[in-house]
Amino acid sequence: MAAPRLSVLSYGLFISSFLTMFYLYQWDTPQRLRGKICKLILKSFFIFFYQQCYQLIVKRYILFLPEMRMDLVQEERKQLIREVCHGDKEALLEKEIGYNKYHHLIVDNAHGIIYCFVPKVACTNLKKFMLILKKGEPYGDPGNVTEDVHTSGAITFLSSLPKHEIAVINPFVRLISAYRNKFEHINDFFYPTYARNILRLYGNYSNPPQTAREATALGVRPSFKNFIQYLVDSKTEERSPFDEHWRQMYRLCYPCAIEFDFIGHQETLQEDAEHLLRILKLQKDIRFPHSYVNMTSPDSVENWFGTVSLEDRKTLYKIYETDFKLFGYKKPEELLRN
């Protein structure tokens, strides 16, 4: 509705300016005042024609050309990161120091690409894509890759090359996904490593089941509320850094230290992936597999956080605030008020 209103206002401005100019020369108006008014009217004319050209060229043509529209989207995403980093770059870089800096950077030397993988953001399909790139021509179908790409030695981890890519997701949606994958469905690694301790500290279990098998048999698992209590507890990271599945994205990929050429969003992943293939001139050689986009709706997010106290929600937002700002996700105001 904004565009029609703008158009009506512009035409109104044009007509009123014309009438003002017409009557101006009919009245006994001082020469000096007349000159000032004429300048103001000419400025109004310029604004009017600029707005009409923008509507015609950008809105009607550029936005219908996928490549140009996606280029604009990418530039907006990169500019936002530059602005946020510029505001507090030293503090952000300081927080990044001390972690395994290159652990999440996957390299393809042939195409000059570095991909920073973020768990829970189509990570499996993007790793398959990188594996196909590395194997070279003739390019296979990433959807047919059967190797376990999370442990495959065929993937190379390194430091720096010309192009850098990253894919991100709404931070709170990512936490819901991590909980469902690692705790709702009991996991042989995550239960003894994290879940048992969460049950003991926040779930009122003085002696939780020892193994994942026992916990499954008894139907015992941490609640989402328990998981959030674990994340907001200041003692958690005193013991050890967050696991990669819930560590802040900026602490995995260092966007203030590495200038990314391409930023994908889980919410527009298929479109972003196709645009990346066009940039690499591989759109005829590789088809990016359709991902199951488990996008949690705003109502569903509110339902998940319904059992979490307001105080814990506010603390959680502060922990992930930098991710929200860097990657353009709206502050969840509805979760941060009574």
C-alpha cells in the first residue's frame, strides 16, 4: 500500500506546486521572495520526477530481474554487517578470540571458495554441495551424495581464499531446531555430554538415567525450558564454550574479521543457493538439492517460549543480540514483554 500512497502524494505535490507558481505571477509578490519560492518549487519538481523514475525503473523492472534483485539483497546484507561491525568492531573481535578459528571454514581451492558452516542452517546440503565442487567435473548431484559429510575426510578445512560464503537463520528458531534435534530425540552423544547434566541442574533430577538408552526407556529428557535455563546460566560458559549447535553465529564465522562475499538466509535458502550458482557460473552444471525448510512460524516460536520466564527470555536475547543485529533479524519484541 506504501507505493500507491507515495504516488498520490507526489501527484498532489506536483499539482499544488504548479498552481502556486501560476498564482505567484498573478500577485504582487516581491522579486526576492518570488525567487526563493521558485527554488523551492523546482526542488519539489526534482523530488517528484526522481520518485516517479524510481518507481518505474526499480520497482517495475529491476525487481523482476532475479539476478539484479538478488544482487541488491546481497549488498544490503553485507552493508548491514559492515555497519554493525563498525559500531563495535573491537569488542566483537575480542569475543571471537580464543576459539578454534578455522574449524567452521570449508575450502574449495579450485573455485576459490570458503564456506562457513553454521549447524542447523541446511548444513548437510551445503556440505554436500562443497564436496561436489571439490570433486570437480563432471559435477554430480549433491542430492545423491551418500558420504557422511559431517565426518568425511574429503572436506578440507583451512583459512583464507578470495570468496567467502555463510548461511544464517533466526537465532531463536535455530535454538528450537537444536533442541528438537539433540534433546527432544535423545542422542547417544548429547545425552551423556549435555542432557544428563541439564536434567540434574535444572530438571529436578538428583540422579538422572546414566545412559541415553535408559533415558529413552523412561521417557526422560530435558524440557525446552531446561535447555534455555542452561544457556542463560552464566556458569555454563565458565565450564566450557557453547557447543557449535547453539554457539552464536558470529562466534563461528567471524563476520567482523572475514568480509563475506555471499550471505545466505535459511528463510530464502533455495533462491540464495541458485543465485550463488549463477555467480559461480555453475547453474547449468549443478542443481542445489531442495532442502526441507523447517521454518518455525512466529506463533510457534511464541508457543515454544511460553514456558520460559520473561527474565530468561531477556537474558537469552542479550546473549544472541549480536546475531540478530548482524544478520538483519527483527528483535522479538513480543517475547520480551509481559
